[in-house]
Amino acid sequence: MSDKNKIYLLERIETGNDEAKDDPWAGMQVDVAVGMVVSAVDAINAREVAGKHCGDEGLRAWHDENWTTLKCISQETSEPVGLVLRNML
């Protein structure tokens, strides 16, 4: 088991219906995150890190794979667990 973290890219899934009641981004235009790059131990940890750095869309958007994609973009990094980059509106 490697003691290195991985880098993950998380992005909002565009539904095409910004007014859907259950869409975490419904009606929001400012102070919302639409993408994040995080350093994490694994995919579950990556979603937890993203949830801690969310905007008004709330952590549910980042914990639920129905609302955000998750892709490992680097298998090894020396970056500590945490937020690397956040794309806000």
C-alpha cells in the first residue's frame, strides 16, 4: 500500500434542467462550486474533501455520484489531503 495520495477531479454533471427541485444547483448563479481538484487517499475521501469546500450547492452535490463525476487524474502525489483547486461561479 502506497503512502501517497491521489489527485481527483470532480465536476458537476450538467442536467440541462437548472430548475429541477432536487438539483443542488437549481436556481443558483453565484457562490457555487462547479468543479474541484482534490488530493485524497481514495475516491470516498475525495468526495468528503470536496464536500468540505462546497459553496451554496451544499455537500450533498459532492457526495452523490448522480450530481458529480469523479475521476482519478494522478495515481500518486505528495500533496497532503485537501483542496487543490476549486472552480466557482
